[in-house]
Amino acid sequence: MEINANQFSNREITVTYDPTVCTNAGRCARELSDVFRNSVIPWIDIDGASSDKIIEQVKKCPSGALKFYHNQKMAV
């Protein structure tokens, strides 16, 4: 069975989460609980903190289940 990574976006970044790779979601929930919530679906609230704080937490992911990229800015 193939499970696609979940994607969560705001204006600046997109965070992807692959539950098949995750080894310790509790760490994220402890360290940035306004974004990574154990008891709520979807468990990632991309608007729960600044993009910089989310990026900092994603970089701490020991398994690589969380990744991020900067969204392209559209010309107006």
C-alpha cells in the first residue's frame, strides 16, 4: 500500500510529512506543540507558529519524515 506524504502550506513554506518514515512524532509535539499536535487531525497546523520556527523544528527531525521547502513567489 502506497501512502503519500502529507503537505501543509502557508504563504512562505510547504511542510511535508511522511508517516511511514516517522520514528518519533512526540518530539515535535513537545517542542512546538502549537504546530505539531498529537490529538488533532490534521496534526500539523502550519499557521500555529512563524515559518522560521517551523523550519527550525523540521530541521531537528531525526528520521527525515518532515521536510520543508520555500514556496515560489508569484510576480504581481
